Amino acid sequence: MANSIAQQSKMGNLILAVNASSSSLKMSLFHLVPNTSSYPVPSGPTRALLARASISRLMTDQPMLKYQRGLENVINVHVEVKSLVNAFKYILPALLGDERSGAPARKEHVSHVCHRVVHGGEYTTPRVIDEEVERYLESLMDLAPQYVGCPCSLW
């Protein structure tokens, strides 16, 4: 294949999806794939799942790591990770460094990071997080601090 996933990922065609809660962290890495369908569909690229990882039960004695490459279950083990910050630092290198998934080894190849925010106040649609949006979300931190601050501050 002339333009492999690994080559295309170096062009910045990766999306990292983050879902942080009080007791778990879920992250998925997608690759943007050009839409080559002749069937009438909305224009623009589609996405292909490269890998998915999660650490659940963070507030217990036995947090659980689950890792999938595509749809294949690779790992399901207990880990010594007790916080969202440590879970993020544990999962991110695993997702980006998994050469068998076609992912790159550096976060600079990720063009977009998506994060579900538990309470966006008046925001009801997806937003690019610029300085204004970040200040607004920070003003909502008291509503659910574990959901709003962590992933944005770690990237």
C-alpha cells in the first residue's frame, strides 16, 4: 500500500477521543480515512478505529486496564493506577506507541483531541477549545471538577 496508515498518521490524520469520569478513563485513537465511496454520502473523511484503552475502577484497590487494537481484545489486567492524571499518562503512550495498530509514536501526529465534558453550561454543541471556551469551562469546574480539568491540562 503506497500510503499506509503509519505514513498517513505522520501527516496528522489522527483523532484522540477522551472520556474521563470520576472512576474511569476511556481513550480511543482513530485515523481519518479519505471517503472514496461513490454512494452519495456526506462529503469528507470517515474514521477508522486503530486502538481503544480504558482504565476502570480507579477509586478501588484493583483498577482494570482494558486494551483493544481495532476490535481485537489485547489486554485485560489489573494495574497500579489510582488517579485520572496517572491513567492518562499510562494510556496515552500505549495508544500512540502501538506500532501494530498503525499508530505513530508521537502525540504531534494527533490533529484533533475530543473530550466529553459532563457539563458545558450553555454549550449544547461541540466546540473547539480556544482560550475563551477554556475560561468558560474552568468557571464550571465546581460542578464536576474531575470531568472538566484533567485531559485539557495534560495534553
